[in-house]
Amino acid sequence: MLSDAFLQQLEQRHLANLTFSEVSRALRALSSAYVERRESALADHKALDGAGKRAAFALYYGPLHFLLVQHVVRKLGIALQPGVVVDLGCGTGVAGAAVAASATPPLDVVGFDTHPWTLDEARFTYRALGLHADVRRARAGPVRLPKHTSIVVAAFVVNELTDKDREALLASLLRLTAGDGGSDSAGSRVLIVEPISHRISPWWDQWAAEFIERGGRADQWKARVDLPPLVWRLARASGLRPDVLTARSLFV
């Protein structure tokens, strides 16, 4: 679960200069943009082009994605080796944080993203959750993965890549799982988490086949989790229904 202290810091951070009504309106616009105007919203990070949308993304989707990834990690029973968590397309950092916090003691995180705001937000997330982290500006596709990588997590980002970057990423991940990503990479794990919609991920079947061929697995998830009060309030005010969280994943 997300700590109350983190959630309080998150609210203070994003509601300092915005009202709840402003954030809920922005959440409706953000949700509509992803569903109805997806390509234009993703172009040049236009989905996060205002303080209201950024606050909505952090306050609503951040906790949802953390809890969903945490659920997937627990259900898969992922046992992490010593090393670092590589959080590709880290966004606000919640996916990498959920994975890193599942280990005892928690692992360090290296987060990669291209948007200046998400990089700052990821730094806040990792720090507020007590994780040691290094955040770097880089595209997910051609990124050079660090040595001593315990697991690579890419949550809700592969569908946003260009075809070229997606192909480069798949090749890099397959080399890593084969132990060809460097002398310290053998045994590294890879976790991909994506929306359940097939429409936005026509590449999924190819990726699933590659993972399964290497002894991995493909799963679909429907999770009921205890949501923070603010997430529920934002959902009700925005006409959203997060009572059941859905996703699909690849793991090897």
C-alpha cells in the first residue's frame, strides 16, 4: 500500500495552487484525451500541457498505477535479485517504486523518461517513498541498460513508443534476459505492464510470443484494491469508475 505520509505529500504538492474542482475538470479532459484523441495527446507530451492535467495525472493515475503494479508483482511472486530496478518511461516513478519496494530491503531505482516534468515528479516519488534513485533523461527504446540490473519494468509506456523505438527496446530486453546485455545482466527479469485494450497495442501478440518462447508468461489482471480517499473523490467528480483495475502483463 501507499503510505499515508506519501499521499499527504502528494496532495500538498499538487493542491497547493489548484482547487479540487480544477483538478477534477483537468482529469476529465486528460481521460478524454487519452481515449478520444490519443495520437494528438501523446505527440510532444500534449497530454501533460498544463498544471491541472499534470496534477490530475499525479494524483489520480499515479496511485492507481502504483497499486496495480504492486498487485501484479505480488501475484506473480517475483523474487528479485540484488541490483537496481530500471524504470523505463518512468513517468511519475510509481511503477519502479512499486517494484523496488517489493524487495527486502528495497532496491535502488534508475528511472528514464524524456519529459522534464515527469523527471522532477519521479525524483519526488522515489525520495518521498524512501528509495535511492537516479533519474535520467532518455528515450525508452534505445536506452543503454545499466549493469547490475535486477529487473526492468516498463509500465504503460511501450504502447506510446514509435515502432522504431519499440523494436529497439524489444531487442534490448531479449538480449538482457538471455544474459547478453553485459557481464552482470544474466538472470535479469523483465516486467511489462500495459492497458488491457488490444486497440492501442497491436504489437502485443508478437511480444507475448517472444516472452513465452523464452520461458516467460503473459497474463491479464482484474484487481480490486483499496483506493486512497482522494482517488475515489476524483473518480466520482470526474465520472470515472476505478472500482476494478485492469491490465495485462508480460514477465520473463
